[in-house]
Amino acid sequence: MADEVIVFAGGGGKTTSIYTYAKKLAAEGKKALILTTTHMGVPKDRSIFSGCSDPKRTKEILDRYGYCVCGKTQKDREKITAWTDGQMKVLGALADTVLIEGDGAKRMPLKVPACYEPVIPDWSSRLVIVLGLSGLGMPCARAVHRWQLLFQKDEIVTVETYIRIFSEGYGPALNGTDRAWKKDPVFMLNQADDEGMVSTGCEIFRKLERVMDRSFSWEVVSLHKKKRWEHGCVIIKR
């Protein structure tokens, strides 16, 4: 198996984060394999895409480009779905790092997960949860996928909305320490495209620290501007 298996979940910037990290790894001479446990769009660059589970095809792409997107093609050929757990393990052994998209958000900046989400393989090593700051000030029904699970339709997205999604939405999935990915989750706020958004992002994590009952790492970024503005680690002693 790969040295690291990272699952990405949440909303605005999840897929972009995956591709950004894959390209970074490839530039460092490492091999990154992109998979999904649910659904994912087929990449525009078909040269890095494999729609079959044949390890030879995936290895060819990894050797040539450094990263590869691999998934089962749907009928419309615009989306891919997951391979079996066994197939993913075989394919994952070809790469240094496996990056997995673990849920979808219908292109909305925020996401409240259903009880069966995100879909995380037992052999994963880390979970990254991404939310987009562009949803601030919008009605939840327009900015939050599955808003009905935590919010009212006309409720406006505020700092507290993000705190509740991180702590109440994704928090329950992190209970226990029986899996490696539960021990040090990464909470990422993307779309911090100006100083005001950066400040708001930091405020969210300051307040989140007060309500979370476990340690976590955090980042405030702008993938659009290729900036990692602020980051840190919160240690919660039990």
C-alpha cells in the first residue's frame, strides 16, 4: 500500500485540493493516485485518466505523468464511480500517495454529511475536510449541500454555520481512535481570497477550538490564488 492514503471530504475546493496536491507530489518526483469512493468528475485532461482497473494502465500513466485519476466510467462518461475495496488496494500499491474523494457537495461551498458520509476506507491514514468561505452571507439552501440535516432553509450562513458543520456534521465520524484517519483530521477553509476572509477563517478556528473535544490541524487557504495564509494545530488533552 502507498505510504499515505488521504481522504478529502466537504465542499468548496475539495477536488481542487486533490489535484493541487497530486501535481505537487508529481513535481517532487513522487507518484500520486486519485480515486473516489463515491462519484467524481472525469478530468478534462484525459491523458492522466484511466477508466479501467488494469494496474498496468494505471502504472503507465503514473510513470509518465506522476499522477493518475482512476475510476469506473459511468454511462454518460462524465463521471466516475468507485472500484471495489480490493481493487483500490491493488491500484494504491502503485503510488507513493493515494488521494481519495470521499463525498460530493453538488458544487456548493459547504456540505453537511449524511450518516453514511464520508465514505472512508479502513486503510486510510488521514482525513481532510474542506469548506468554502464563499458561502458566507448566503441562505443555507443555496450554499450548503444537505442543509436540511442541521439548518433551516432561510437561515443565513455565518461563522457559527462553519463551526457546526465541522463539530456536529463531521465530528461524529471522528469518534474513537480505532482508525488512523481519526487521530489527526485536517480542517481546511478555502476561498480566503482577501484579508477579510483570512481573518474570518482564523476566527472560525479560534471558536472551533472551544467546542471540539479532539485534536485537529487547520488551514486557511486560497487555492485560486495558490496561497496558504494561516495554519496551525490544536491539541486537546483528554
